Amino acid sequence: MTLPPLPDMILEPMVRAALMEDLGTMGDITTRTVIPQGMTHTAHLRAREGGVVSGMQIARIAFLLIDPSVAVRTLAGDGDRIAEGEVLMEIHGAAAAILSAERVALNFAGRLSGIATLTAAHVAETTGTRARITCTRKTTPGLRLAEKQAVLHGGGFNHRFSLSDAILIKDNHIAAAGGIRPVLRAVRANASHMMRVEIEVDRLDQLAEVLDEGGADVVLLDNMDTATLREAVSMAAGRVVLEASGNMRLGRIAEVAATGVDYISSGSLTHSARTLDLGLDF
């Protein structure tokens, strides 16, 4: 999925933090010990397996933060499908700078490409349906922005980025507030007219109560089996957006999409994605 890149300045703080963690208090002592000052080299970031790439912008930032004079040529952009053996990036410049940024660049690119690849596999299961695949807030602390970008690169969509993005009433909110009707009435009384509202239900009688009370834009259908999801779609009849969530493993996506839900959210896109195997070779 081709998307305009974010400004580098938004991504730089997380890359800088990762470099600081890796460089420690004394910098790259191995490279300083064995690589002569002034030595230049060309390195290639290469895919060791196929998938969907993400993190190329971040990898480029990592190299340039170490040495702005390094020349980075990106050959596969974020969102591109890549094949095993394909060269994704060429880096030319001070060998010491390339070596010092290598691990951080690969950590980001491999992790994010894994998320994009897993997301693309989920999206492929929705072909011919209206369902969209979306992520959750189950992200690595500090890396949410990058991981949610990777979901977009895989063809998915983003759920809220933070608690301040939208009102999402979960089961514990309902329990604490005394029920579905009290929380929806509180939303109508207190929330901004600019704020979208989603509420979680796990039974059809709860869905009926939400539809009767009104006040929700989206209903999250939590941990429902496929037959119940199908019935929920029929009950809602297009009055609210429906999001299916809970136990949304890859092998189940096609049947859930076929029920007619609008969105399928899965935390596994970000918390369980396998790192794509990428390598850097001089």
C-alpha cells in the first residue's frame, strides 16, 4: 500500500532512542577498534525471504543520524511486495557509520516488515467482502506509531492511536458505570459532538440494548462465534458500524469477513507478528 511518508522529524525520536540504547555510554567500541578511520564501503540491505516491506524510512533515518554524509538509496519503498534475495536499500559511506547503525536499522525494518506481511495476509482473506482489517493498541511501548504505519503498509487500517482519540466503552467501563444505558446516556450528556463513540458487547441482548438506546457510532462485537456475528449484522441492519474482535486468528478471517461486518480488529497484527528476515551485507 503506497502512502505518503511521515515527516522524518516525527520518527526521529524513536530511532534516536534506539541508537542511544545500542551505542551505550562508549559508542561502538568494536567498530572503533577494528575499522580504520576514513574507510568507506557500500552495503546492501537485502531480503532473505519474501513479504511486504515496512521500515525503510526508519532504516534510512538510522544511518543518517549516525552520519548525515552517508548516501542511502532506497530501492524498495514501504508497502512494496518483496522477493527473497531482493536488495531493498544501498548504503554507501563511512564503514564505521554503517556498522554502528546496522542493528537498529535491521531491528526496525525486520519488525515492521513482519507486521506489514502479516497484515497483508489478513487483508487477502477479506477479498470480495466489505470487511477491513484493523489493528489495536496492543503495540510495543514506544513504537506504536511505527507499528501502526506498518499495518497501513500491509493494506490494513488503524484503530485509535491513544485513549484520547475516541470514546471506546469497554466491558469494564460498563460494569463500573452500571450498565449499557447509563454509559450511553453519560456520553450523550458529556461528550463533544465531534467525538465518535464505540461500545463493546459480547451478547446479542446487549447489542439490542445499544440499538434501542442509541448514542453509539460503532459496536465492537467481542468474542462472538461466526453464527452470532452473522445474526448481529442482521440485527444492526446498517444502523451502526460493526467491528468483530477477539480470537481473530488468520485462519478464521475469511469466514468472519463473510458475515458482513465492517471491520475485523486483531491485536496479533502487532503483538504476534514474526520478524521478517532481512540482512545487511558489505
